[in-house]
Amino acid sequence: MRRPGRRTAVVAIVAALLLAVAASCVLLLRGEGAEDVAEDYLDAVWSGDWETQCELASEQWRPVIFEGYPFGTCEQYRQASEKAEDADAGDGVVTVDADKFTITVVELSEGDGRARVSYLVEYEGADSEDTGLERGTIELVEVDGNWRVAGVAVG
């Protein structure tokens, strides 16, 4: 009986390495999962990162976050949101520092290019009385291999 030679062992090792590299590439190209995108979206909303919020929104959801204004780009939305935020300062609007809220997300379902994620945001405002919870669900759709927010239901 003939024992496998060095050449066979080298071929097996190279094949295993190629398989590992291919699997890694598939995972990297797949992009973030629905939970990750939902968490990034909520973080953008709560920290006032309006451009990221817009970029993570689907084309169908953008008119909702634009509140009917015809912004052509996420940059225009960011600029207008920052101006509105400055104008609202001191009008009883709850402001939250980036280190004063935590986001918890749990994927409820995923399939056929759609996902549903439950979320809980615990926050503490600048005024100690502005402390609370917000919970809800986020609907996501897959667009060109990436998850995008298609709707948010608070409550």
C-alpha cells in the first residue's frame, strides 16, 4: 500500500486555504446584517448624525424622514436638519448626549429580502428628568445586497 506523498499533503493544504479565503470573501462582501444596520440607524437618529440616517434609509423611507421636504441629497437633509435642530434648541426638545443612551436590537425575522428588528433605546437627557425608554420595531429591505431601513414603528 502506498502512503500519500508530500505533494498530496501540499495540495490538500492549498485547497483548504483557498476554501477559507473564499468563505471569508463571501462573508466580507455580504455587508452588515439587518441588526447592525438597525443599530447604526438608531445611533445616527439619537446622536443627530442626519446624513448617516439618510444614507441608511431606503428610497421609500426617505420622504418620511424628510417630512415632505424635497431634499435632493442626504447632505442637503443634514444641513437642513442641523439648522432646524439649532432653531429648536431651548424649545423643550429633549437633547441626549452620545454617551447617555444605549441601544439594544434583536432580529425578529429575516427572509425574502426583508427583515424585522425589535429595538429598545434607554436614554438620559441633559436634564435628569428627561430619562426614559423608547421601544419599537424597524422594518428593513435588502437593496443591492445591503440592508436599508424601510420603516420605523415606535411603541
